[in-house]
Amino acid sequence: MRRSPSEDVIMPELPEVETVRRGLLPVMAGRTITHAAVNRPDLRWPLPSDMAVRLTGQPVIALRRRSKYILADLGSGETLIVHLGMSGRMLISDPGSDLGAGLMPGKEAGIFYHDHPAPQKHDHVVLTMEGGARITFNDARRFGAMDLCATNLLGAHKMLVNLGPEPLGNAFDEPYLAARLAGRMTPIKSALLDQGIIAGLGNIYVCEALHRAGISPLRLAGSLRPKEVATLVPVIRTVLDEAIAAGGSSLRDYRQANGALGYFQHGFQAYDRAGQPCLRPGCGGEIVRVVQAGRSSFFCPSCQVGPELG
């Protein structure tokens, strides 16, 4: 498994969270939480003191994603908000289930499911679902978060209120991005990482998108020409779609809901490839690494248009 640069704080990005959401769908959506166990009072922030009571007996009406958050809409009119943090995992165990095929297309039913494991030290929240499946939120570092919020007030929740549009949604398009970048004197890398501009993008996929679009991460956001913005929007969508199809990138602690590894890291063209040849046909350059705002940026100075050309 590839290792990310040691100075980076790696958290699951949109593709990893979407992969986990899809893995949870077969055992959560349309099923009732028959029992909820909350084994500690807090994660990154305090958990609702009565969370177990409010979850137990509630049907899961829908399972959605907003940015890097999983949202489970409940029959009570509340929504369970889940953020995986750095090491959080939502793991499924379901003895004898035939739902395994729903986790990864092309695999035989049940292949990922196993007997319920013995409780582990960092199993902080455990949901037993109608039908016998068990969903365990395990988080060794406790940078993850959970909360309950009235569904009709989600937009005002502190974790969601300032989020920009989804990069795979209709609201994210060329006119929108051009307007948000216009006049900005911050690097384009920082602008794309701003969750108020685009929700869910993180360091890995911004590096990949900028490389494919031929734009240096050092460029000022406001210096991008219209044709470059027009290129960047579909490239961002393509990179995210490919990463979701590959099950995300397996860096450090990330796992899918079935415990399997993602594979997109094997297709990295820029991220974590410092000193290696650029893979763009005909380029002949070499990927370099620089640090921007404490995060590693990987790019090819030969084919990604730099600040002096902006």
C-alpha cells in the first residue's frame, strides 16, 4: 500500500466517503436500527448524551452524502451525521447475509461478510440493524464526529452550513467556478481546497485534477483564463468519478465499509510521485513536491502552466 507524505494530515475525501456510503446502503437504507450502543461520551466533539435512545428503533429512510459527511435520515425526523475523521471506519459484519454483492460490483454475494467480531477497544458506536447486520464505528484517533440534527435544519448545522456546492452536482459548473475564482489572490490549490467554494475536495484529488488540467498549483486562482476554468470543471468531475469507481485511495487508515482497500492510488499521475517521470504523453518532465499551507503539492513544472505564464 502506498504511503502518503509524513507531514500531511490524511482524511477521507469525497470518493472515500461516497464509497463507504454505497457500502452501507444494503444494510442501512430501508432498515431499522434495532439497537444502538454508544460506548463513550465523545469523539472529536461531545456526542448527544441520549444518542443511543434517539437512534434505537428508528428506521433509516435514506442514506446520503454531503461533502465528506454521511447523512442517515431517520423516521424520527432527525438525521445522523457521520464524519470519519482521520482513522474512522464504518465496518459491516453480517453472518450469513447475501447482501455482499451490493458492496462491490462483480463479486459474489456475501464474500465480504463474516461473523460478528469480538468487540475492539476503539469500537465507539455500534448499530445493530434489522436483519442482524452490525455496523461498527471504530476510530482509534477519535478525530471523527457524530451528531443528531433535525433533518429540516441540516443546512444550518455547524458542520454543514458553510459548505459550497457538490462537485458532482449541477450547481458546480464553469460560470460558478469562474465567478468564485475571479480576483482571488490565493493559489488555485488553496482555492480548490476551500470547502466553501467546493464541498468534498481534498489534497489528493486537487493534485490529480490540476495535473490533468495542466495547471500549476502555484498559480493564483484569479489568473486562470476562461478556457482553463472550462477545462478544470470536467476534469474534477472525471477524477472523482474514477476514484469512486476504484473504491477510493487506500492511504494510512482508510478502508471501505467492507474492510477492503481502495485502488485509485495505483492510478495516481501526480500525488505522491515526487522524482518520478510525468505520465502525460510527450511531456518528459518530472513530478516535484512543494509545500503549500502545510500540505504537499505534487505537480510537473514542465507541463503544468506556472505562475509566470498565468
